[in-house]
Amino acid sequence: MTPINSLKFYEGILRRVKENIKVFFPGLIISFFTFLFLFLCLELGLRVLKIQSDNFIKQDPVLGWVHMPDKEGYSISKEFKVKRRVNKDGFIGPDYNYDKDSDTYRVVIAGDSLTEAFQIKESDTFAALAERSVNNLDLDKKVEIMNMGIAGVGTKKEIYILENNGLKFDPDLLILAFFAGNDFYDNMTENINPEAKFTRWREFKNNIKLFFRNHSTAWRFILRQKSRNKLLNFLKKEKNLTTNLGGTPLLGATYIGNTNADPLFKEVYSDDVRKMIDMTQKLLLEFKKLAEREKKNHLVLILPSAAQVYLNGSEGFYPERINEVLKKYFESESIKYIDLLPDLKNQYKMRPEELLYFPIDGHPNENFHRIVAEKLADYLNELVTK
């Protein structure tokens, strides 16, 4: 190719590139503004309809996520719309001082979304109800119950929360609210690194994401749908933990038909299930040792799943068996506990029209929390008056 032909060849390429750019950029600009218009329409629509919950969480290097301090907003779904507040220290309820009055008996509870209970008013949670109930008895000491529940955590993270946050308030009693519906499974996959820290770049990205979570309803809506799709894909994978173990535990009454496959409700446990139970028992023993080391009282609340409460046992299906296994272990290790399954099951038998869980969302409703609060208040009354 001669220099002249070569020059013409490259000039032709450059000309075609310029032509493509002229076509591409207008299309890109049109696409961008179309997307922006649709996003703003979605934002406006969601704000008018008020069907999207506010953001209450931020990312954390150790726990993955924690509540945002001093945050107030609405928790919303098809079954509820409640205004909730996170206090200055990042947990449920009013603000507390680290120093405790001499006439105060202080309780700290760690748990998952059942304890957090963003589906109902804060005043209707079992922590708040039990506190009011005990204080109405005019005991010598005022009882304060701090609710440090947060959705999505397992036993290991709950122990971390009690040790690193709860003990700052000089509690007299540490309570771990154990949910039999999924904590066994969470404990098989949950890992934390107490020394973990975010890099500056990661911290910057987290702050950008947090800004959009806090100020954009459409952004939260999109993330919510993405999260649901991830959950569906996770449940479809044949190699995930719960499928390997024989079933997928879910919270609500909507899904209780699947629980016959849950290996925790079998008469005989496989080796994999036994490993899962052993892991949980070791963690619960760690909880007791933490309380003893800090010279605190301790208590485990065993919170049952909807399937355990609503369904009766049959051949091949034993919803109460896993609780019996836990209680036997607790008694052998002198771990104090309250099993809520008998009381909740009895309540449902007497008044089946009064559901104890939200049918769609699956979390416990006010009726559930009232029963738990009654048992906890009775226990505290005896403990405080000793």
C-alpha cells in the first residue's frame, strides 16, 4: 500500500468513527434522560403512594449492617405501616445513659428481626410490654429493658452485640432471643471478624450508597426488588445449605406447607443436621460463659416458628422435637431458658382465629409479642424480687 493509499485508508476509518460517534452520543443522551425521567416518575409515584419503608440501616465492617443512630421513619408492607425510631446508640427504644441508677434493674436483649419487630409499634414489642408490665407492679427497683435486636443476625453476631454494645450499659441480665425457625441455619454460615475495618475507598462508596438509601424512595424500592430476586435465586440453588440438609425454613404461615421437609422436624437427625445443632449449642454455651465472666444473669428465649405453633405433630413430622433437644442441652449445661412454644401453641388452640404471625410477611404480630411479654414479665418479677 502506497503512503497516499494508506493515508486515505486511515482517513476513511476516522470518518466512519466520527459518523458513529454522531449517531451514538445522541442516542446515549436520549437513553440517559429517558431513564432519568422514568426514575423520577417512580420516585414521585412511590412518595405519593407511600408504600416503601424508610431506610434504618447502614453498613458495618464487623456485623455487615447495623441500625443508623437517631433515625426515625416508617416500616411499611401490605400488612402494616408503623412509625419506628432508632435511638442515639443505634438500637430500639428510648435513649439511655451508660450509668445506671442504684434502684434500676437493667436488661439487655439481643436477637434478630423477631426481637427488632419492625412490623409492629415499638410499644407493642415484647421488650416494651414486659418492661411496662413489671414496672406496673411497683417493685423496689425500676426495670429497664433494652432491645438490641436487628434483622438478619445469628447467634454469633448477637453475642458480639451483647459483649461490645450491651455491656456498656452495665446490665444485670443478658437475654439472647433464639429463633428456632432459622438461627440454626444462620449459625452454620455466619462469620465475623472483630478486627475488620473499611478502607477509605469502601467507606466513601458506603457513604454514597447510604445517601441514596436515605433520600431516594425509588432507590430503596429497586434494592428491595433486587434483594427479593437474590433470595429467590438462592432458594432455587440445589447446592445451598438448607437444600443439602433437606429443606428451607421460612418464617410465615404462608410457607408452612414446606416444613415437612425441614430436617429439624424429623424424628432422626442426619450427621449434617447434628453438626448444625452442635454448632448452635456451642454458641449458646459461649453466651452463658460471657454472662458468667461478666457476673451477669443470663436467659435464652426460645422463639418458635409459625410451623411449630400452627401445626400438630404427625408421623414423620415432629415440630417440638428440636425444642426438646435444646432444652435437654440447656439443663445439662445449667443454661437458663424460657421455651415459648407451649404457651403460643396453647394460645392458638384456644383462639385459632387470632393469628400470631403476619400471614404474608411471616413475622410475629402483636398477639405473639403479648404472650412472650407475659412470660418474660413473670420471670423478671421473680428475679428482681429475690
